[in-house]
Amino acid sequence: MAEGKRLRAVLLPPTPWQPEIDAFRPGEAPSPLELIEGFTANGIDLVNYDPGTGLLNPFANHSTLLQGADILRALRVMLTERRADLVISVHEGGAVPLVLLRQLMGFGVPIVLWDVGLTEEWKLRERILGLLIPRVEGICVLSESQKPYIKARWGRETGVANILQHVDTKFWMPTPVPPNAPMLTVGEDAGRDFATFLKAVDGLDANIVAKTRKIAPGEAARHPRLKVIRERLDFRAFRALYDQSRFVVIPLRPVLNPSGVTAILEAGAAGRALVVSNIDAIRDFIVPGETCLTVPPGDAGAMRAAIRRLLDEPETCARLAANGRRFMEESFSRPVFMARFATVLKGFVRHPAN
């Protein structure tokens, strides 16, 4: 592409993003505007097409995968955005009708997937990935470990780029650790391993807060110093959990996707030390011994030892927290991420308009 030429990129989110953007108030949540401004600052003019709601989208009340596969939205894009430089589908759904109809509609704009949900358990998603991965022009993954899997599973090696993930380092900010603060664990996705975590903390002389629905009430009752928060929290309340914690434990089992990455980045940006299960998918986001303590997945004894170390060594907590905050700013802050992402996207442009 010509040096200095601005690109026009069509964004297809899996759920409506514009209402969130319109309702945003600074300080109440991570800024969606910062991402949009990041595209603009890096030479990409972004046009957002939300999926339809109600009767306009038969899948509007289903999973985000199906909701994103909005046929009417795809037709609008193919009819009105023929001179766009790129279409960016957040997750897989938005790309499905485009790939199926592009030849019929004569739609030659490159299609890029942003964050694919690799799975061997959900057969529908696996079939959709089998349709899309060989046919789209670009695939942006969030972990280096996903690239060899895509190569082995679908034979796709070119056009696959690791863009990592981002965190709003202005919203998630370090605060002093309160006296007698509890340890915190968070997470709802399938990659969490709270069974190992509960074994690790059994009988431990420490207060624990868990923000999750993955720990059953009966399991929680066996741990008298464990408080489980099951209700949905807004971003300010979630930030307060980090602010009120001593350190954060992210127990993980080996999975294909970077499970736990959001919590790792948020806790690091919030200046909290971490104990993390060391799985392949999150190794881009940690520096063992520098930004966190790592333990083998499923090893309750090693996790307990790491937790006890952070309970007993406040200076280690402080060192890991400071290093983690610096790592988040240098590698995953929004400006750093957007510069990296924009460079990758520009590499997928085949025939920019004159």
C-alpha cells in the first residue's frame, strides 16, 4: 500500500457495540473510544456495523457466535462497502455469511478474523472454523501457541499473526494494598480450574474472595474464610475488587485459548502480584518470577506454596506488582496494542483504493 495512505476498515462486532460506545462515561469503564482513536491514530478509518436486533436478526437472542452471523448485515456490507480496504470480523460469526456469499456477490474485500475461539468441544464452532480458516485473508490470534495449532489442524500457516491482547492502563491503575487484604481469584470461562485452587487453599490461614459462578455453594461452604461473589458487577465494582486485594490467583487448566488473559492484564495493570497456572496459551502475557509466580497446571501443592510465599513475603508481592504494571504499560497498553494491530492489518491489504 502507498506510504501514508489511510485505510477504510469495516468492523463487525459479535454483539452491538454502538450502544456501549454511546453510553460510555469516562471513569466508569475501560474506554471503548480509546480503541477507535487508536485505529484513527494509526491510519485506519473504522466503520462499525453492529449486528441486528429483534426480528431483523433471527439469531439475535442466541449465542454471540450465531448473533454475529447476521445475514442482513453481511448483505449491507457487501452492497455498500465494496471500496473498503478490509473487513474485520471480531470472532468468527460475522465472517460466515461474507465467506459464503462473497463469490456470488462479487465481494473482493479482504476479510480478517480478530480473535478466533479455538475449540475441539463445541462442534458447531469447530465446523465454522473449518469453513473460515482456509478462506479468509487474515487471522489475528491472541497467543503464539495458537499458531502451531492452526497449522496442524487446518494446514494454515501464512496470514496468521499474533497481535496479543490489550488493557486500559488508565482505568486499571495501581493503588496501595490495604492492611489485611484478602487474596482474590476471578473468572467464568471454561479454562478456570477452581478445583485445584480450592485444594490449594484448604485450611490456609488467609481470607479469600472469589468472583465467579464456577464454585458451587456446597464447595464454598467447606471453606469458611472464602467469600464467593456470584452477581454481575459493573467495571467500577470489579476494579474495587482488585484495589481491595493483596494479590490475585488465576488457576487454569490447559486449553487452546488464552483463558485468564483478561484477569492477568487487569490485575497487572492494577498493580497486583499474581499466581498463575503456567499454560502455553498465556505465556505471552507473563514473565515468570518477574511479573508473577507460576505453577504447573493442576498442581495444588505448588499453588499452595506460591500462595504462602506471597502471604509471607510482602516485598515479593510489591516487586511482582511493580514489574507487572510496567510490563502492562510497555507491552499491552492500548496505544502499544493499536500500533501493533494496525501494522498487522496493513499487511493484509491487497488492493488499496487509489
